[in-house]
Amino acid sequence: MAEHYSLDGHDRPETTPGERISYQAGRGTVYDTADPRYWDADLLHEEVERVFEVCHGCRMCFKYCDSFPSLFSFIDDRHNGDVRGLTKRETDQVMDACFQCKLCEVQCPYTPREGHEFQLDFPKLVHRYQANRLKREGRGLKKELRRRMLGNPDLAAKLARMSFGVANAMNRVKLHRWFMEKVLGVHQDAHLPDFASQTFEAWAVKVGRIQEKPGAEAVLFETCFVQNNDPSLGRDTLEVLDKNGCHAGCVKGLACCGMPAWEHGDLDLLRKQAKRNLDALMPHVEAGSKVLAINPTCAMMLRREYPELLEGEDRDRSKKLAEAVRDPAEFLWSIRNEDRANWKFETTPGPVAYHAPCHLRAQAIGFKGRDLLRKIPGVTLSTVMECCGHDGTYAMKYETYDDSKRIGDKAFKGLQGNEEAQVWATECPLAGLQFEHHAGRKALHPMTILARAYRTDGFPTKVEEK
């Protein structure tokens, strides 16, 4: 009798040939990390087979990441349609191809979100698989070094600032990038963002924007990208909020949302970062403040992931935090009809090509940044819905850099197709970098476009007075 692999390294007898795999959710259908079944190798194996069987029969998600084409090819071409024939190496390959864009979950009709009896959430199954694999197998030295660097952006930025600009300069040296590729597995052609010499938080302290006492209408969750790489985006966001009568405060001591760590299956680091964020934000949430997260990925983590990934008191706190989280444009849209809303702009970017970030779509809150841009006179918009392919650290890794470029090609061409648009927009800062790298133009955050439109020198074209 043939043997099936097991995630815990033990062989499992093959099931009876032709035996039906039930589509129904079962004991192994667990997304809660606090449930012991989450870490049970046998139950995880059963759930992987069940989900793969459902996906193989549906095939709606053939067009997203490479997980699904690989899965279908393995089953059809190598195993005569039998999901149970997949090897561990093939299963690893399917899981590693997922970069957590969440679009399959957005489109899937069988999810908990839809209330379906199958209770299928492929991205969360991938997270579970990766967390179990890291716990049982660890990683090779190169992948472990890369995980520690890319999985903890705050630490990488701290080390970069200690170099007083040398890190930024070295990231443009071909020999150094070759060395990074060989030692860390970071592709030598990947576009790595510069590190700011001064953090956003340091700037906020300097200009008196730290909210010392709880009670502000809103506080900013600036995200690690704004904190470490692009503080100007945080300043633009505050400027737009100020213009609309919301003097949002800044909070000291925030950390990365934890997505880069969780992307690599590192639940311990995610929980450590989440606890730090909860400690900093909860006094403000308890006082009634909204938490405005600039990056859709971070908003998604705070809203949707924390309540299922944390434990004990932190889980209870995270549920309260989730209710307070908003996208900045979502918040501004909610006050658009109030007297304080300010739609008097000085300059206009003209036609804009807008990219809808995957993690914004995952939150099902609409595209309020795009809607706000329509408030600027002279703006006409085209919208691109395809994934940009950057997807956290996926675009930086040696083994997936080329795949990232291929997957993002439809988005690149979609933006380039609006030949009139000299300005591109997206809420995702990493998508902005991806477009700059592969499509020749950086996409700006809607908050930056709005901030510039309020300024007399923001864009070349003046808004005509009526």
C-alpha cells in the first residue's frame, strides 16, 4: 500500500482509492491560533486535502497567484485527478506561491465571510500551514536570515539609521546587492526603499503632534513604511486631516503591524509587535478615538487578523481596536457632508489612473480614496483592479522576483493604458514602488495627492475660481 506524507514527518496509510473527500467543514477547519487543533498535524493535513479538493473542483481562482495553477497542474498532470496524491514538496510549492493578496478570499463564494457551510479561507490555511512548518522544521540559514531581516522592518530600519546613510548608498552598489542575493536571498534587482534619516515619530515629537492625553477625535497608525521610509506621507495625511477639521494626534511607541512576520509564519514576533501596538493605542481607543491606518495592509491586520491571532487579554483588546480602525479616506468620506469638510483646492493633477490595492478590497470598505480624488476639480479617473504583484516581501525575494513582475504586468499595462494621466494613485505604498520600478512611474497615495491639491504650488495646473 502506498504511503501519504504527514506534516509531522510520520507516514500515513493511503486512504481507500476513490474514497470521496467531503467538501463540508470539519474538525480540521480551524483558523483560530488559540485552538489546539490549529497545531495538530493530522487535522491540518486533512484540512489541506479538503480545501485543495474544493479548489480543484471550483477553479474560480485560476487567474490570481501561482498557487492555484500549480495545484491544478499537480493534481491533473501528475496524480490523475486525485488530491491525495500530492507530495509534501508539491504542497509546499503551492503554499509558498501564495503571497497573501487575499483576492481569492474576496472572490470565493465558500468563505466564512459569505456564511457558507464550507467555511473555506485559503489565505488563512496558508498562514496556518506556514506557521506549522516553521514550528516543526525551521528554515535553512539563508531563509532564516532573510526572515529575520524582512520580517522585522523596524529592526532593519534601526540598523540602517545607525549606518548614517551608508545602507541607502550600499543598496545601490551592484556588488553589495549581489552579496545580499547570495547571502540573504534578496534579489539584486529588487527595488528596496530608502530609509529616512529621521523617523515619522521623531518628527511628530519635534513639531508637537504627539497626543499625550487620550481624547483626540483620531490618532494615526502611521505604519512602519511611513515611520521608517516615507515620513512625508504621514505629514501629508495630517495636513489633509487638518484641512478638514480633524486635528489627529500621533502616538509614540508603535511597531510594525506584524504582517511581514506572519507572512513568514512567525506568530511569536507578530504577537510581540501586536502587544506593543495595543499598549500604545488602547488608551486612545478607550477614550473614543478612531485609529487611522495609512497602509491598507496594516488596517487589514488590525481589523481582521489581530482578533484571531492574539490570545488572552490581547485578543479582547484587539476586538475593541478593530472596531476603531479606519482608513484615512474612509474617515474623511464619513465627514464629507459636515460643515468642516473642505473641498476648496488650489491646484489639480488632472486625469488620474487609480490602482485599487488588494488589501483594501479585502476589507470591503470601497475605494474612498478614489472617491475623494473626484472632489478635486479637473480630475477624471480610470481604475485598475489587478494585483500589482509586490505583495509584501514577495517582490524582494530571489526566487519570486520574476514571478512578481509577471503577476503585476496586467496592473502595469492597465495604468499605462491611461495615456492622459500624468499622476497615478494607490493607497498601497509598496504598490507605488512596484509601479515605479516596473512601469516607470511611482503611484502616489491619495492623501499625498489631496495634500498637494490644497497647496498653491502642489500641481502645475491651477484650479479656476468659479
